[in-house]
Amino acid sequence: MADTDDASRVPAESRAVRKARRKAQNRKRFGVGAAILALGATATTAYALTSGSSSDAAEQGKKSTASPSPGTAGKAGPGKGKQDEAWDGKTKVLGDGSTSYTGPQPGQLKPQRLKPGEKPPQFVVFSWDGALEGDDHLFSHFRQVAEANKAHMTFFLTGIYLLPENKRMLYRPPQHSQGSAAISYPTVAHVKTTLEQLRGAWADGDEIGSHFNGHFCGPKGGGDWSPAEWKSEIDQAYSFVKTWKTNTGFTDEAPLPFDPDREVVGGRAPCLEGQKNLITAIKPYGWRYDASSSGDFQLWPNKIDGIWNFPLQLMPLQDKEVQVLSMDFNFLYNQSGESTQGDPSKYAAWLEQTRKSYLNGFNRVYNGSRAPMYIGNHFEDWNGGIYMKAVEDVMKDVCPREGVRCVSFRELSDWLDVQDPKVLSQLRLLDPAQAPDWKTLVK
């Protein structure tokens, strides 16, 4: 492979950083969005996109007609069969009124097979782990940034972020005591603000994926869970989304404008642990991709046991002879070690290094193989919030460029699914910086 220096591979989240993050959460009570080390991607919307507003979605919910029970996630699953059902044009409220089916999601990319000689779009996927709207309002802020730059994103929702702390005993994590979690439960107020942002994000065309529940890493975490234990975690994640009205008492709130059985088609495991058994577990749910791999080079994706694999990616770290994984924590580790609040005098330089490193990775494939690029982030204030600012700068820079499509992982899966498998096989042979003769490669 060309352009593959010695990689700076960092554990997804060290024990010391997890401890420091937990203390910060307890001190701020979600003043800043909770960190969950998962890695992500940068999304660039492909073709013409249309989107509704969150207020439109809420109004739809108020006018909706009741529908019988949502069923069990593991039995129904999202799957293509359910997604392809014809919609009768009527909004259907599901279960206890927490969710609803309002038809196909608006503004989605319309995937098309590459024509002979056509250069692929440069896909960028921005993804966020946790997806809680805290007092910092970062969820809502990045929705605005994405809309201004015609980008779709993926939000990996942590299920217990819709479960108030006084209902914590409803959660039964694998290999841990009932009601326990490695992250803080949300306040009632933040459950409500997060629901508001989820409604709006779906109406914007953003994907709602899963970050599961308790964020357990290391011993007795996801890496030690069996497929059956992962299924229990998944079922509970679905349940918390489907029953938030019952669990919160917010009976006057509008339902979410989507049915999670249809919409959730992928996820990212906390700390990127346990992918092997997780992939076995997700198949009955009809999931189409997994973003839990701990990292790889910037290559065109392949499938693991029929599931698209979207790993974090190695990209050149600015001014260093190493590559770094495309996620905020890995930049933090290279810059301030295990301290989430390093030397403030270095923040400006670290911000510039992070921004340029992302652009190094982007330019390498944009001018080379056109392999999709993934950027992962958290709603966190690490090192003065410089990683949030870097992602915002990159989104504003790359998404409007010619040939760039900032999309969700689901939209990328849609596009990959309609391509000629032989062409995709040829694309996987390209080095990241290798610009082929597209006229001869895409036949």
C-alpha cells in the first residue's frame, strides 16, 4: 500500500481518560454532551436533498392516527422487507405513542450505479457517538452547520439517554448489576431536549443509529459479551426508544417521527469492542452495516459476513511521521496524552494540527482513490472544544466542494448496494492516494 507510514494506533479509550470523563460528567450533570469513545465519519450529501423542519415533524405527530403495538425489535427488525412496504400516506402512532411511522425519510440520497468511465463521488461521513442535547446545545448546533453545508450525518444514539435516572433499574446490562452504567444517566430536562433534536435530525435527513446503552468497555464490556448478550443490549436499546413516554411521563410530547424497527440499520460499539460477536447478533435485526471496527487504512469498504464494515481510518498526522485514527480521542491522545484538558497555550496549535490532519486524509482520497472518508466525534469540550471546532471547519471546507457528498452511513450503504460488485472489487485494490484511469477502471 502506498502512503502507509507506521500508524499511531491508540486504544479507543484508556481507563484513565474514562475515569476523568466520568468525573466531569458527574460534576457538570451533562453540561457537556457525554463522551463515548466511538469513531466516526464525515458525511457529504450526494444528490438533491430536501428536508422538513422539526416543527413540521412535531405537527405531524399531533395529527397522527393511532396504530397498534410496535412489536418486538428482534422479531420485526428493520430489514429491507419492512422498509419496502408501501406507505398509505397516513401517519401511524406506534405503541405507547413514543414513536410513529410518517413514511419514508425525506431528502435521502438517490443511489445510482456508476456509469462507464464515471469517477465516484467523494463520500464523507460525519458521525456522532451518544447524541445527547446537553446544556452546551452541540447537537442542535451541528444540525445547523450540516444544514448550511448540505450535509447529512449519522447520530449514534445511546439508548439510556432517553431513560431518566429514576428509571435506571429498567436497564439490565450484560455482566453488570441492574441499573448500572459506565456513563451518567440524563436529567429529565435533557431527555426532553434530546427528543426534540432527534425529531429535527430525522426530518433533516440525518440517520439515527445505535450506540447501545451502558457504554461498558474493558473487562465485562462489549468485547466480552456473547451474541446473546449483545442481543439483550440491542433489544433494550430499542425498548428505551419505543417507551420513553411511559418512562418519562411526557404524555403531551409529540412522538418521534420514525419507527426504529425500520430506521435503525447500524451502530457503533462503545470503545470499538466486540465487533465479531456483535455482527452475529445484529443479523436478525436486518442491520446493514457496523462501524465498530478499531481502524484501517483509507480503503473502499468491504463486507463482513454480509454486513458493510465501516472502520475508523488512518490519516497523516500533520507535522508528524505517523498516521492517526479519524476520531477526536485519538488526536487528543497524541496531543495531551490522557489529559482531557491539556495546556491551554497549545490549543490553537492543536486545533490547526487536527484540522489539517483531517484535510490531509480528505485530500489524499479526493485526489486519489475516492474511497469514502469517515470522521467520528463526540459532543465534548476536550482541550477547550478544539476537536468540535476542527470538525466544523472541515465540514464547511469539504462538503461544498465539487464531487463531494456528505452523507450518513445508511446513505453510503444504499449507494454501495447498487454498485457493480466487480467494480467495487477493483476499487478495493487502490491505494488511498492512487488516482486510476477512471475510464478504464469503471467499465
